[in-house]
Amino acid sequence: MNTDSARDDLESRLLAQLRREIHDDGFTTRVAAALPRATRPVDWTFPLVAAAALAGCAIATFVVPVGPAILEGLRDLAAARAFTPAAIGALAAMGALAATGAVVAADS
Amino acid sequence: MPPRSASTDAELILAAAQGGDREAFAELVRRHQSMVRSVLRRLTNGDAALADDLAQEAFLLAWRRLDTFRFEARFTTWLYRIAFNAWQSERRKTHEVLLGEDEAMPEPDAAPSGPGAEERMDLERALATLPDAERAAIAACYAADLSHVEAAEALGIPLGTVKTHILRAKERLRARLVPKKETP
């Protein structure tokens, strides 16, 4: 019994002594004043992936030999004729590429 | 915006780590300063000034490394590890810190002798007589409220070693705190 009570006494004394609240007394203020200004690196991932996707859209639109339909659609769009089959096709192709780029960028 | 004191630790950590929110971090310091300073006072054998210097150093390091906190462990475990490392670095300037079981330890019943030997020692003084490894384990489990598993992770030693340190530390403390009585 004596051993048990000594054990309980030690546990309670350890808990009381070591968990005793230490008053702040300006400690937090001192730490906050000493905090260095955050110099966190800029995350270029999203801008880079988004720019690459846009460049891919442009290359696909102007360079890939997909026939005259895309160019014709662009001409129609430039002439404010948005509802011709060629213009709708061009818009759909660019939209699909842009959506793909956005998804890749968001995932990254 | 809700008051900082109403935010959870996780919300404050995210605000400080992702947005560089100094107020959020100050609230984290306010919440955990007592634990960190208490741990360091135990580790520094009651040297409150040194403990507070190390606590400030630990919190500044935590601020710089906050974006590496992955929520895989409790924030207190992560903080304890940083505080312990700060103390260990300081300690290494003058002493070698041994945490393994091979550390040469005094016998548990090596109570001080002399005229005042039979008097009950103050717990602070008794804790100060413990070897570094045992004091670190006691501080982790009692002051920082870590489980044995968390203490093992924070101290970088096996779970069995933590249990041994706690057991031996308690034996030493009992030997120092409870006066031995002669049995008839």
C-alpha cells in the first residue's frame, strides 16, 4: 500500500509541478516582435502551367495542320460572325484546349 | 473575421504558414508558451532565463519551418521536438547529450548523503539530478503531455528506451522524494 500511495503521490506531484501554467508575462509579445518578415518564395507553378497551356492552344490553333476550317472560323470570329459552323468549331477547339490547360494547372 | 482565440490550432497554422499571418502565429505562441517554457525549464535544470531564451529561439524556428508541418503529428509533438533540439544544440556547446540506454547513469538509489540526506528533496531539485535522457523523457510525457510513442518520435529514440527512461526516472525520484524508513 505504501508503495502504491508513493507511486500515486509521485504521479500527482509530477503532473501538478510540470503542468503548472507559466504566465505569459510578455513572452508572446517578445516573440512576435522578433519574428522575421516572411520571405516566402513565390509559387510560379500555376502561372507557368497556365502560360504553357495558353501557348499550346495558340500553337495548336495556328500551326497544327487541321485544315482550313479553323482559320476560316477565326476569320468569321474576327468578322463578328460567331454562329457560322466554322466559328463554332474554332471556339469549341480553343475552349477544349483552354479547359484542358486549366485542369492541368489546377491539378498542379 | 472570428477572433483569433476562437480559431483552432489547425486554422492558425494554415493562416500563419500560407498567408504569413503573424497574428495567427502569435496566438499559437500564446497557447503553447507555457508548455514549451515548462519543458525547457526542466531540461535546463530550472534556469528560467536560459529556458526562455531557448523557448524564443524555438518559436522563431517554428515560424520559419511552419510550412513543413504536415499535420501528421500533433502540433505539440512537433513543437516539443523543436524545443528539444534547441536545448540539445545549446547543451552540446558544453556537454555531450546521450539519449540511448548506454548512457552511464548513477544508480537509482544514489541519494545524496550528509546531514540533510533524510529530508525530502524538493521535486525540482530531484528532477535536476536526473540524467539528461531521463529528464527529457519525463518532460516530454508530463510537461508536454506526449504519449510514449510521441515522445519516442520527438526524441528520436526507440519506444522501449523511452519507457525505460520513464521507469528509471520514477525510481530515482521516488528514492529521492520519499524518505526511507527503517523496518523493524
